[in-house]
Amino acid sequence: MKIAKKRTTYPAASLSQEAEKIIDADLEQQGYSNSSIGMREYGAYLHRAITFERKRRTGR
């Protein structure tokens, strides 16, 4: 997953709740996530996977 940049809503250009939901669903469908907890856990998983592969290749 990739981290989506947080969108800032300005009072003059705010979107309706329905439009926000559509945009968020589209972003998630493209593989982006706004969940900081999920991204932290996914980052830890990637770190473990990379470490495992490095140890498997080098034997260390």
C-alpha cells in the first residue's frame, strides 16, 4: 500500500459527504490508504519480510 496525502478541506471549496466518500473509495481502490495504524502495521510487515529475505540470501 501507498500512503495517501491528507486532503485539507477549505471552507470555500468543501465537498459534500457523498463526494468525500466517493473520492476516498476511489483512493482505496487504487491502493492508497489513509489509515495510519494500518500503514504502520504494513510497514512493520514489510520490514520483517525484507529482513527474512536478506537473511535467506546471505545466511546471516
